[in-house]
Amino acid sequence: MAESVTIARPYAEALFRAAKESGNLAKWAEQVALLAQVAANPEAREAIGDPNVAAPQLVDLFRSACGTAVDAELSNFIQLLSNNDRLGLLPEIAGLYESYKRGEEGTKQAEIVSAFPIDDKQVKALIPELEAVFKTKLETSVTVDSTLIGGIKVIVGDQMLDASVRGKLDAMATALNN
């Protein structure tokens, strides 16, 4: 995984620079995400890994799968990746591109892990408080983990805010053991 991200990074950086110069960060993000979905498809993965499938055939496969959703510039990017035998890196490239885009926009991805399902209204009420704590604009995703017992845990990059019952119990157990 780490090796593939290392190989994908220069492609993602070049793609991000080109998108930034064209002023189409959001549009290209959608297109790159679509390309990553195609590359993650099991049938496409099989074709990418098949030595009997030539690079032009892979390019045609991606172009037909995406249709008109991918513009000429990204179509050329598909050609470049195919020629360098790097189409399998599209999911990593898309992830890196998205992180560069969020960095440019001044936002970070926040994962809210809750002991119980929370609705959109609750998340919207929580976001301003979290943005104040993490001092950045946040895009959120929510997952449910019943092992937290109660409360939430918020992960932003390498920072974590643990306001869960499980976290408090673990902290108490550590304090009692010391």
C-alpha cells in the first residue's frame, strides 16, 4: 500500500497542478473519482493486470466506461497512465488528489464515530463546534461503532478527540493501573 501511494504521488501532484492551473479543481475531482471507480471494478482490475491486454485497449475500455463524463485532458491522463502501466493506481491517485484539493480549499476530512446512529441535523449542529476545536473547515463522514458504549470519537488527520464512554473507561483503567 505505502509503495503504491509513493508511486501514485507524482501523478496525483501533476494532475492537481494541471487542474489548479485550469481552475477546475472540483470538476476534475469528480472525473478522477469516476476513473478510480472504474479502475476499482473487478473486471477492469482483471483487464489491467492481464498482460495480453494492450495499453490502447485499456484506454478504450476506460474511455467507453466513462463516456463523456471525462474530458479530453483527463482522457490524455488515462493514456499516460496506460502507457506507463499505472492504471491500477487510479484509486490512490484519486485519494491523493482529493486530499490536495481539500488542502487547497482549507478543509480537512473528519470521521465521526458514534456509538449510536446520528442524523444529518445532529451532524450539522456538531460541525461548528468541531471546526472550532480543530481550527479548520471540516467535511465529515459518520460511522457507527457500538463498542464505544456512548458518545463520539472524532478523527481528523492524525488528531483524535475521544468523547466516548469507552475512551473514558480506558483512561480510568490506565489511571487506576498507574
